[in-house]
Amino acid sequence: MLCYSCAEQGIQQPAVALCRSCTAGLCLEHLRDTASRFASSRILESCHHDTWAVANPPPGASEHPAGGAAG
């Protein structure tokens, strides 16, 4: 699994943990950033990872990893 925040920037960084709010994969740097944000905010505040937004796939990536047509 890759870090969601890094992947948004086109960087392939392995995830070391999951966000407790949205379960996005996080590298160590983004885990520390997210943890400090949660520590300084209210417990019920949500994270800043926009995992529900529709993102443009990177060039060359297919929309469906399995590929092929049903039928």
C-alpha cells in the first residue's frame, strides 16, 4: 500500500499506518503530520485526506485495474 498524500503528489512512498478517520495509507512523515493535527484538535474532527474526491488517474493508468469488458 502506498501513502495517499504522497501518491497525490506523484510520489510512490510505502504506507506505514492508516489514518484513523478515513483509513488512507500514510507514510511516516504524513503519519506524524496527521497525528499532530489530531492531537491539537477536537477528537471528533475529521482528517484532511480527501479520499472520497474523484481524482484524475496518473497518465497511463487504466480506470479499472482488471481491464477488459464485461460480457
